[in-house]
Amino acid sequence: MISASYLQQMAGYNHRQNQSLYREADLLSEEQRREDRGVFFGSIHRTLCHILTADHIWMSRFDNWDMPDVRGGKSPDWITGWAELKDVRQTSDDRLPQWGERIKDTDLQGDLTWQSGIAGEDDSAPTWALVTHMFNHQTHHRGQVHGMLTGFGMVPDETDFEFMPLSGT
């Protein structure tokens, strides 16, 4: 099982990595951010939007955030404008560590049951595993964005956890 300390570290890591990717993507043209680069969601914009949508879906279950009005295959199209996507990401990245500061180890025990938009039925799993999944999902898709950015000659920050500060954002 994970601890509240792990969750807090991952929230900080998430924040720093998002800052790096958005900083570099901001230097690209709108056309470059929307260019199909052959990854699952196609473009930098759509992949970043999918990550944000999934974060909001999970956080609506963990911390009562508003549930996005899109799910599944529509997740990369939740927010179409670049400025709005950046703003919502920043607000979310500010909220995630705040949630982490309120979490106690006991909050990660037990199961979480939710209505799965993909399966169309109730699902249940250990809370700690679902929190781990949320962070792993972010890392997976951020890796795709990192690859697309470097393909454009951009230089996002180092992603290795051991080179990142372990506290704060």
C-alpha cells in the first residue's frame, strides 16, 4: 500500500512535470500542438487534454472535484482552447497538492466504489491502487508528450524522479 507521503511527493512531481511540458508546448505554434504525431491521442494538445480530463474524473471520486462532461474517447476534446487548457491545468496542479496535504494514510485504506463511465456500471478497487493508477496514468501520457516535444526540438526538464526535489512544488 502507498502512504500519504508518497501521494504528496507524486502531487509535487506531477506539478513540476506539467510545468515543464506546458512551458515547452507554449513555445510551439497552434498547428504544431495539434499536429498528429502518431501517438494514441494524436497530438500534444489532445494528449495533454486527456491527462487533465482523467485527472478530473479521478479527483471527482477522490476529492469531490467537478466531473468533466466528457468521458472515454471524448476525453482529449474536453477543452479545445490552448489558453483554457493551460489555465485549468494550473488550477488543477495547485489543487492536487492541497488534497495531498489533507490525506492521511488511513484515507488510502479500503475500497472505493464508483460509477464507471467506460464500463457503464459500478466498479470497486482499493483506494491506494486507484491513486497509484492516476499518477501512473499521468506519467505514461506525459512521456508521450515529452517524446512529441523533443521531436519538435524542444527541451523539457529531466523526468527521472531521483533528480527531482522531493518536497514542495
